[in-house]
Amino acid sequence: METLQKNSLFWDTVRIDPQKNGKFVIERILTYGDEEDFRWASDFYGAEKIKNVLSLSRTLDKKSLSFWRQYFNVEKTKCIPMP
């Protein structure tokens, strides 16, 4: 199934523009996506864009943030602190 059409990722949206809503799409994939979704995001956005969203995100849960920081080797100080 096409990543952008998965109800498990985008249950609260009707249509998503991956260009305009890139940060939202990446955050959802990093939180709820599977390996296929992550591959799609990597191909579509590239690692640098994903790392940038990771650093600026205020919506990723602590567990996801910790995992993806390790995956991309992003220092904790480069990310916005969680409340």
C-alpha cells in the first residue's frame, strides 16, 4: 500500500501534499511507520531533511526521538528538548 494512503499513519487526514506537509509526514512515519514507510520517506525526502525534522520536532514521543537520534547519530543537544 502507498505510504501516504495508510490509515495507520494518516487516520485524521483526507489528502496530504507530501511537499507542503513534509514535516508532518516525516513525523508520522518516524512515530508510527514501518520499514517500508521509512524507505519511502528516505527516498522521497532524503536523510538530511529527515534529520532536520528530527532536530526540530516537538511532537515525536521520547522513545521514537531516542531511537531515531541513535539511528541518524544526532546528538541530543541538537534536538529541541522534550517538555
